Amino acid sequence: MRLVIDGRRLTPERTGVGRYLETLLEEWAVVGPPWEPVMVALADPTAPARLPRIDGLEYRVVGANWPGLIWERFGLGRLLQRGDFLFAPANFVPTHWRGPTVSVIHDVIQFVQPSSFSWRVRAWYGWRYRLTASRSHRILTPSHATARDVMSRLKVPPQRVVVAHPGIGPEFLPVRRDSVRSRETRRAAGLRDEDRYFLFLGKRTRRRRIDLLIEAYQAARLQRPHLAERLVLGGKPSFAGDALPATLPEGVLDLGYLPESQLRVWLSGATALIYPSDYEGFGLPVIEAMACGCPVVTCRNSALTEAGGDAAIYLDRLDVESLAQTLLRLAEDTDQRQFHIDRGLRHVAAFSRSRFARIVADELVEVRDAFASRLDRRARRAGSFLWRTFPEVPRHVEPTRDFPDWRTEHVPDHRHVS
């Protein structure tokens, strides 16, 4: 049974879903895939050069740069064959596919916050998510919070839902602020060596309240005119539009999408990561920041308490004044920062890449074996039906030299010993 993986999100500007799959592939490059053969279907022609080489795994580019639904139907759909096993880590299963499937649903925000979307978006994605839930033999979620949402909103029974917290690779370690690499990266962005900064990282969706963060930063500067920290924003706009204002106030720097080669540098050098989100399926930047020795400020909602554990600084009220006061305390209180850095490094040890990959592989193998067992039972029932219906058909053909009796060859029984 061939394992086919939907790799449409493995693009040059990967966000959380793409990095989820890439982390998995990097671990499989070390320990091997769950079984062979494996084929990863890609939409980006440049992706194979960036991805790890794995024995028994093939990267196949199909429908380069086609729109999502067309790629899914005529790109991925062209590669899927009867007897394949589909791993769908990008929330959706192709509408025509009926074979064995394990999918990943990262969040169900259109159900949790319906007012954030138009009725057309709610209707379309609501149908797609329900279809994925009904067609998947197992659904993986990145958090317990998302698992509860999937079970309640999509009516999926608990035995079909498994939590697999994302893991981070061993490369996510603190980078010295005074290192040559750190200084060069900051200078290329227009910062001086002595400049300090708060950092926001992630796709710029409205639920992440970048507008409120900018207001809070301005309020903090009004209270402390000599505040040393700048506000650095990293991430690309959402498909629904950019949440940034047309004109950025003084002290705010927009870097756009940050490549993964720079993430560690920016996280390691930040006074804190500020992540004021209303809802997250997990919150990968939270654990990446902690792994790089960066304190995290976030909200006490959805899955963010799982990602942040007891190491994050939580905002009980998400308003301008509360966030502004938190920014000022972090800028001035080095002891508080160090306290949360130490807790974060301990907390993030639980989110290992190897553990994450092992859970995913175990679920894939379990569903494959269960599906194969079910097919075997169906074949035996069909065979029994045929023998009852057509009793005149001989049940056994006498063995010859060219066609030996496999039963006598493989069953160690004294009756077959000469």
C-alpha cells in the first residue's frame, strides 16, 4: 500500500501547516518513514531542492502553481490510485477520494468565530471541513483544545481523534545577540546593534490583534518616551487581507515574511514575543520562541495555554492598557524576563520532534493495518459466499511440480514430514 502525502503547503514561504509537515519529513530522514513506498505530491517546483532526501520516499511535482481546489482535484487526484493510503496534513481531503485516510485538522476557527468570516466563506469551508471529518479514518489535531472543537463542532467520535502536539527541531536553540550572524541580520533590517525590540511573528490575520498591539506599543511609548524597544512585525498577510494599518507609527518595523534561516536570530534577540491572539489551533511561534530563550506574552484562550504552559505571560484582559503595562514591565524588569526564559526552556523540552513524528507514524500504521484487516475479512466473507453459492466448484486443485501446494510447504505439521 503506497503512502501518498498532500504536500501543497511546502512552499518557499511556509507558515504553520507547511512547517508541520516539513518537521515530520526531517525526522523521517533520520529514522525512516512509517513504510515504503511514500510519495509526496508537491505544487511548488522548487520544493524538492529544499526538502530532505529519504530512502523509499519520492517527491513528485504536479500542477505547478495551480489554484488550490484545481490542484487538489486534478493534481493530487491524478496521482492517487486505488489501493493508495492518503495522509492529508493540510485540513482537507480531496472531494472524490474514498480510500484510507489520516488527516490533520489544525483548527476550526470558522465554527468558533463565525463573525470573522463572510457567509460564503463559512458555507464553503464548513462543507469542506465536514467532508474531511466524514472521509477520514483518523483525525490528528495539534492540541487538546482543537480536538475538543473537532469532536463538538464536526461531530467526530473521540476514538477517531488523536492529539499530536507539534515538535520543534534541534536547530531551535538560543543564538547569542552579539554573534556576527545576529548583528548582520539586524543591520540588514535597519536596526542598530544596540536596538532592542518586541517581536510579533505569524500570519497577519485579524484574530491576532496586530492593531491592538500597535496601539498598546504607542501607549507604552507615550508613558515612557525613552523606551528603547522597537516593535518588529514578522509575517505575511492573510488571504482575507492585511491586518496592518496603511501607515505604521514611529518605532514599528514591518519585515514581512521571515525565512526560517532568520527565525532563531530574531527570536533569540527579542525582549519578548508578543502573540495577542483571540484563537489558535496550537501556536507554534510560542514554543519556538521559548526554545530560543525568548519570553512570550499571549492570551489565556484556545490552545495557547497548552503551547505556553506555565512559562508564558498571560493577558487576562486583552485591551490596550493591560498590554501596554506588560510591555513596560518586560522592558524594565530583567529578573522577570529571566524567570520566564528559564521556565520556557524547561517547558519546551516536552515538544520534541521525535515524539511528534513517532505519534504520527504510529497512527498511520494503525489505520493502515486496520484497513488491511477489514479488506481481508471482506475477502474471506466473499469467498465463503462463493463456495456456498457454487458448491460444485472444487475447493482445492491437486498440486503439481509447477504449482506446489503452498499449505504443505508453509505449515509445519508432522503429517507432511516424509
